[in-house]
Amino acid sequence: MGYVNISQLSQFIPPSDFVKIGTGTWTAKLSDYVLCLERAAGAADIQIYVPISLMSSPIKTQGAKILSLDLWFKIATADCDMLTPACFKTTLSANGVAVSSEIFTGVTTDAAHAAPLTAGEQGNHKLTLTFNNPPFFLEDTIYSFGFAISGTNLSVITLYGAQVSYKLRI
């Protein structure tokens, strides 16, 4: 029996799957046939986490291997500060042991979003995070991406979704 080694696949993650922390109400909208989530101006700072759900394995050389993540969003009415995004690796522990998480290093942000001030400018954005040494998803391990936006009391934030690119080996 052989194996499958597909070098480039992608999975869309709708904005409804994002975890949004902070005040303000997110409203689902459909504009020109594009589904999105929008948070009106006037609320406090927010944190947004994008969970990644891909195939995992107990074997370190098979399953899904994350290559990059693209995130589409819009900032309107006023600039804000967008803090540098991070990747989090969460380990689901055995019974009686606390679940733990750490920042996964080795992720590069595209040049247009590497500096907090330019990342929060008004306009439509496609933020790309690329893994320098892509990991395979291991059993009992979760990866997620997160970022914070501050100074949002005058900004309207719209989330369109994300897309994770990965390699699959099974």
C-alpha cells in the first residue's frame, strides 16, 4: 500500500469560526454577495483568534503540515494599532494534567503587516503568516493564530475569513 503526499492544499476558515474577545457586537453582513462579520466603532480593544482544524497523527512525519495562513479583513473610518500576530501551540494533556500553550516561534508576517502602525491603516487587508519550519499537526496538539487591535473606538472592523495552506501526507 502506498501513501499520499499532496504538497499544496488549502482550507477556508469562515469568520464565524473566529474567537473574538473584547466588547462590541459583531454583526453578520452580506454585501455584494460577500459574507462577513462587522464590528461597529465605539467599542474597546479586541483580540481575535483563528483556530486551525486539520488532520493530525501521532507520527511526526504524517498528517497535515501548516505552510501559511492568509487573513482578510478591513479597517474603516479610522486607523488603529494592530499588534503583531502570533501563532499559539496548545497541547491537550493527559487526564489530571493542565492544558498548556506556548507561542510557536518561526512564523514570519508579510512586510505590509509586520509593523503595527501600517497593519492598522484604513483599507482592505490580506495579512499572510508563513511558517519558516512548518510543523506537522501532532495528535493532541492545536494551532491557532491570534492578534490584537487597539485604538478601535473609532474604527469599524470587518472580518472576511482566513485560509490555511498546508501539505498533506498520509
